[in-house]
Amino acid sequence: MKLTKIPFGDEAFLFTMENDNGVIVEVTNFGARIVNLFVPTETGRKNIVLGFDSIEDYKKETYYGATIGRVAGRIKNGEFSIGESLYQTSVNQLRNTLHGGKPGFDEKIWDYEVNETDESASIIFSTQSPDGENGFPGNLKVSVTYTLDNLNIWSVSYQAKSDKDTIFNPTNHVYFNLTGHPSNPIDDHSLQISSEEFALVNEDTTVTGEKRSVIGTPYDFLTPKKLKSTFESIDTEVKKVQGIDHPFFLTCSSLYQIAAKLISPDEKIKVEVYTEEPTIVVYTANFVEGVPLMHGEKLIQHGGLTFETQAAPGAIEFEDFGDILLRAGENYTSQTKYKISF
């Protein structure tokens, strides 16, 4: 294993972890985000995640690759209650609070530690969110650990504790495109999700509260299928978001059973997702107007796909959507793993 650090803009650093198989993960403490994920191929290294060359571009599009929080997804009207207490969070998209409001975890400069062994390398990012930040209660301490090992597994582990009852539902906003080119749509990627139900969404992409079976819909990925068939569907949900932007309820939350799998068009590169979270929100880069160039290439619509492992958005409104209440003094832990084959 190799681990190095260089400046990334004026305030942040770029950390490079390389395993013995030539897999390279680059992360930064600006937003505790993944910047690059290189895999070796017959034709040279291929970067299979979307990102930018400069921190200036990340400041324009802060969600790419970032740690998202305090609450991933949308809080309808920025309103929630804990017991008898009502809270109003800062709204930043169509009267709703998206990804924790502004500024979110994605805009923070995180503290860091590094840990290196013969078989793995880790960066431990940590930050604090003060009581009342963006309207959320509780002084919250958070850490996110990125680890790369010699089994070609990139893992993301979360820990958090608050001194007041609060809500907490983080995720990582990594985008994959296994061709290595954001100018290539992911139409011919094959997707599999271990999910029998998905959540319907409103026009503003908040959830309606209704779950629907994936069977007979464009969102049936129980067996791998190419994304093109979904994108070309005339289904109402597909048209509403111009692709996929929906929570998928997993049949199993475990680090030992595959939750989702993405396969490159030539079937040479595969990413398997394992998670302790009950839901994956899949978003297929449906709206990309104004996004800066990515390593000299223009991001095309459907030029990437996110696996946002989390509790389902709407968990504070709908009981069967999950539980994101974090009690004062309780330890929050969660882990998601991405196994890369090439």
C-alpha cells in the first residue's frame, strides 16, 4: 500500500491511496469526498468515478463525490418534529431542504488522520456541526473513514454522536461511469439492485409515501439489465425525473450480501455495493446543465450513476420508510463497501 498527501487548493489536501493491485483512490478533506478512483486496464488506467481537476470546480458543484449530511435527500418544506418540538431547516431547493441545506457537509473542510498497514490504507475525516446549524438540533460530532484494501474494496464508514436528540442520515454522493468518460452515457451499463420495492416521487422529487413493487416497471433490476431500457421508457415515474431519482428498499442490509451491482458495457469492470443501510437512492445524472468540465470532457445527461446508501428520504414523515432519529448520547455507525472487479 502507498499513501501520499499533496495540497488541493489553498485550504484542502488531496490524499492518494494505492493498493498492491494498482487500484488508486484519491480523496480530499474538502467535503470528505472521493475525487478519483482509478483501475488498471489493458489500455491503461481508467477513472471510473466522476469528478473535477480543481477545488474551484468542486465549490461550484459541491455534491459530486462528497459526504452528504446532516440528512441526505429532501426534507419536505424543511420541516420535521421530534416529540413535541418542531424544527425548521434552511430550504435550498424548491422550498425543501436538500442534502442538509447550505452549507452542508459537502462544503466543510474536515480534519483528518491517516492510518496505513500492509493490507490497507485509511483516511479518517472528522468535523463538528454546531447546535442549530441549518436548523438542526444538537452539537454533532461526525467522522467518515475511507479505506482501500488489497481486496480492491473501497469502504466508507460513518460514526456520529449528538448531545441532543436530532435526525441524522448521511450518505456518499459518488457517481460511477465505468467507461471512464463522463461524455459517454451509461445507457449500456447493466444495473442490478436487490430491491423488490421502490418509492414514488412527486414533481419536486420528494417522496409521496407510497411504495410500489418493481415487478412490471422500468425499475425492476432484480436481475442485471441495461439502463437504456429504463431511460427509453414512457413510464410516468421515469418521465417525471428524466431517468432514475428514486429510493430502492433493499431486501437485505448486510456487508455480506450484494445490495447492487453495476457492470460496464464490455463487462470487464464491475462494482458491487454492500451496505448496512436499508435503502439505496439511485440517481442517474438527469440534470447536468452548467456542470464544469470533468477532466476536459463535458458531462452528458445520464453520464453517471450514484448509489446513495441511506435510510429512505421521507423517513421522518412515513413510519415504514425507516428511522433517522439519533438520540442524545447514542453512537451512530454505518458502513458501505464498494468491491471493484476488473
